[in-house]
Amino acid sequence: MIDCECLVNQMGRTKLSMKLIGNEKARYVTFQKRKRGLKKKTFELKTLCGVDVCLIVYGPKTDDQYLAEPELWPPNRVEVEGLIESYKKQSVEDRKRRSVDLSNFFEDRSRKVEDELVKLRKKNQEARYTNTNRNPNRVLFGLAFFIYILIY
């Protein structure tokens, strides 16, 4: 059973807060479920997109063992080792180009947001000047109405 303190009620599914699950049994059950989900997504990615994928998952550290044996997908160790070797054989530039880490992700995201902001500002400015130039009487009417309110 999951500790009730870590649940946050929302519409639809219940959202877990991102903190360590205190109960060891619940943590292990959650680990098993999420690992199964990762394997399924890895299989789907390989099948639907026709790409080479491997998944290496180390289990949680327990008192009686320092590091558990990693679980591999696909289960064929030779295939996983082949994928790792093909990755290592790529040039450093090619690896960097094809890999994304958090800093790359946030830099790209920031650049996209800035580009979108520039476009929206330009569009807003064009709309503002276009409306003023099309109907100058509307601007004068608005100004006259504003002055009327201030007087009375």
C-alpha cells in the first residue's frame, strides 16, 4: 500500500508527489510496475519506429547486496553489447549530435520559447498599428470617450 501522505488528489488519476516512497514493500512494487512499463515502451519504440533500442535497469540497492545484476532488454546480452559497441564506435561529434541531456533540452526549449515570444510580439505590434491605421476615427472616438469620463 502506498503511503497516503504522498498522494495528491486531482481530477481523474491520483498524482503522486515526487519523493521517495517510505514503505520498502510499496517502493519495490512500484519499482517493478514502472520497470515493466519501461520495458513495454521500449518494445513499442523498437517495433513501431524500427529503431535499435536497449534498456539497462539496475534494481534498488538492498542491505544484503551492494549492486544487483542489471536487467537488460532485449534479454539477449549479445544484442545489447552489440548496440553499446556500435554507439561507442560513433565519432564524438555524432554522439553529441544524436544525444540529448538536460542542458541541451533546456537550451533548446529556451530558444524555442524566445523565438515564439519574438513572433508574438511582432504580431501584436502589427495588429496594434494596423488597427490604428485602418480606422483613425475609432482611436479618436476612444480618446474622446476617455476625456468625457475624466470630465464628468
